[in-house]
Amino acid sequence: MRVCPAAEVQVDTPKRIEIAGQAIAVVRDSAGDVYAIGDSCTHGEISLSEGFVEDCTLECWAHGSRFSLKTGWPQNLPAYEPVPVYAVEITDDEIFIDPTPIYKDKDD
Ligand code: FES
């Protein structure tokens, strides 16, 4: 599903979108790669897209859990449940996201 032009998602400025009834954080990490993960922190009802990008993680601003952009798993407490990740494709400078949630293993 087409989301937006790739240029709209800048490094360190996550974008919150809703597709197929799901809130998704679209994130470009400091290496320039684009990821999509569930936008709701699993510790509270906080929008992760309002958080901070560090390396390949997105940090919840409320209590500091950092979620892996690759697996959706938090790397530190207090969150201990993963958010889903979504498949991202960039074609002709447009971001496309498959809205099927994927729950990965911690070690993926
Ligand atoms: S609400 Fe996100 S870490 Fe507490």
C-alpha cells in the first residue's frame, strides 16, 4: 500500500501513519534505511513516532524503552512485549508498506 514520498520521512523524524486501521511509525534510521513498526508502545498508550531514533532503535519518550526497528522487540525495560513490524518497499521514491503485522523472534 502506497504511503508517501520517501523524502517525507527524514532521518530522526519518524512519521505516524494509519493504514488498514493500524497506527504505524515509519522511521528512517541514521544509516538511511526505512522501517515500519507498530506505533503504540507496549508499556503504555504512547505514540512511538513521537520518540527518538538511535542507531536502529526507536525510543519511547515516556519511560525510555528502545524498540528494535528490525524486530520490534524492546531492548530494555519497562516494556517487555514487542510491537509488530511491517514490510517496507521503496519504489520510484515512494514508500510502500504491507499492512500485515509481522511478529518476529527476538533474535531475528
Ligand atoms: S509508555 Fe513507553 S516505555 Fe512506558
